Amino acid sequence: MKKHNFGAGPGILPETVLQQAAAAVLNFNNTGLSILEISHRSKEFEAVMEHARTLVRELLNVPEGYEILFLHGGASTQFAMVPWNLLKTKAAYIETGVWANKAIKEAKMLGEVEVLASSSDKNFSYIPKGYKIPTDVDYLHITSNNTIYGSEMHSFPECPVPLVCDMSSDIFSRPVDVSKFGLIYAGAQKNMGPAGATLVIVKKELLGKTGRKISSMLDYQVHIDGESMYNTPPAYAVYVCMLTLEWLKNLGGVSAIDKLNQEKADYFYNALDRMPAFRGTIAKEDRSRMNACFLLNDSSKEEAFLQKAKEAGIVGIIGHRLSGGFRASLYNALPLESVKVLVDVMGTMC
Ligand SMILES: *Cc1c(COP(=O)(O)O)cnc(C)c1O
């Protein structure tokens, strides 16, 4: 039986993408070669990279003046690359969870960091609002969706300085106005593809202003000049991202998936709020549509709940070790049907 995969990352991918990806391992585009053994400098692979970048541009409506890169190293490498490339003296960060914290740690190695707002006072259960953004910082860094705690920014701050966003776990889940951002990055393995590729969308005019010498692999400009192939790219991961983005395009793009994601999140949270046995952990207005975190009021029933979930074919709902309880990740590829199965199992606990 195919499982109902609520895992937070690597997350669920569309069935048709997995089939195409599997076929390409044996024979990629009738080349008689596997996608795993083909040269990244071949015209066949160059077309994959080009198509993947073009799909990102189309789906997110990326304006002129922005470059699209598929890099190695995960979002965690971006925590460092962002300050290496953009931090001259001082940067501002919003602290909304573990990932934001790691980004702050890396920035502090290269300059002054001002944490403008934090939700650490309430275990990251809300998104801070109403902070004032100084104009003397090189950029403001935010995390659009907090994968571990399950909070999400449903709107973005009006920002007088370049806005940098870690969108690892909600990119392509909804339309975003890229022109409001200086830089967006995302590890692929939550909502875009397999682990190994990291998407970066960067406004070119922001680069080259720190006066700092940057190691080649950490320098966005080097990757731009290399057309995202300065070194061997994570070829297979980029290929599967390309397939997933094609799937999304055929579905109607981000505005179509936005509606489906809203439907899934509404179905889940409405049910959660009806059930006295459970409670959500995040301020209602800041609840994530991608990672729904919740608790059983009677924690002695957790084992029984997990057992029933397992019998229903549900996997990946154990919460992160830092937040406890449960987390249902409702990424793009998760069908509403899986959410219904989870809600039915939850209903038996009441
Ligand atoms: C998973 C995640 C990361 C870390 O990604 P890696 O690719 O493992 O480095 C960073 N930020 C967010 C929001 C995430 O969900």
C-alpha cells in the first residue's frame, strides 16, 4: 500500500515524478545512458538545467535582473553564503525558530547582527509583527515558514532594505512577489524535489558590494558566471526538481496549488479545532499551511494514536524533537485524501 507521507523533509513527491525519475535512472531521454552517468556538460543535461531554471522563472514570475541558481550545500550553506555576499557592516534578522537561529549564528561571524524581533519568549509559537526596520542595515533576513514549530508568515514586511528570505519549506506553495525580495533561497527537499539541490534567486545588483574576497564556491557571482554549472551541479537532484516543477506547471502553477493547499490546511485545522482531544500549538493567525503542529491533551494516549495512524498507512507525523507532539506536513504533493485519512484517525481519539 502506498503510504500517506506527512514527513517534514525530505518530503513527499508526486507519484508521476517518481516514475519519471525512476525511468531516467535506467535510460535518460533515449540516450541509452542513465541520468546518473551522463556528463553535466552534455547538451542533454544542459537542457535540463536550462529548463529547470526557466520553470522557476515562469512559475514565480521572476523579474528581469534576478538570477536563478541551483547550488549544493542545502539551505544551511545559504545561512553562510548570504552574509558572505551581502553583509558589509550590519544585518537585521527576525528570529522565528531554529533555522532563523542558525542563520543568525553564521551572520555573526561576518558582521554585526541586530535581531529585530523574536518569538523565542513563547517557544516560537507565533510570528512577531510590528517591528521597525532600520534603514542602516545591509539586509533583513526572514524565514517564511518555520518547519519545526509550524508557523508561517502570511504576509511579508514592507522592507526599506533588501529582504532576504529562507523559503525552504513553503516555496512554490503560493504566489510570491519576487520583486519585493533581494534574495530567496530554499533547500529542495521540502516542497520542490529531493535533497541535494538548493535554489537561490538573487537580485544581481546587490552583489559585489562588500569589498570582501569570497571563496569561489561561496560566491554567487562565480555561480552566475558559470550559469549554475561552475562545478558539477547536483545533476540528478536538479533533474527531479525540474520534473516536479513541470508537474506543478501542468497542474496550473502556484495559484492552482495555493488553492489546494488552502483547502488541505482548512480541512485539517477546522477538524483540529473541533476535536477536544487535540490542540494546535501555534497562534491561529500564524499557523503554517505546510507544517501543522499539534498535541494530544492527554499525552498518555500518544502511543495509541501513533499505532492507529500506522495501521492507516500514515507515516512521518511524529513532531520534531524540539517541539514534541505531532507534525503533519501538508506539502504540495500531499493529496487531500491523505489529510482526510489523518483526520479520521484523529477522530477516533475523541
Ligand atoms: C530544512 C530547513 C533548512 C535546512 O535545510 P538543509 O537543506 O538541510 O540545510 C533551513 N531552513 C528551513 C526553513 C528548513 O525547513
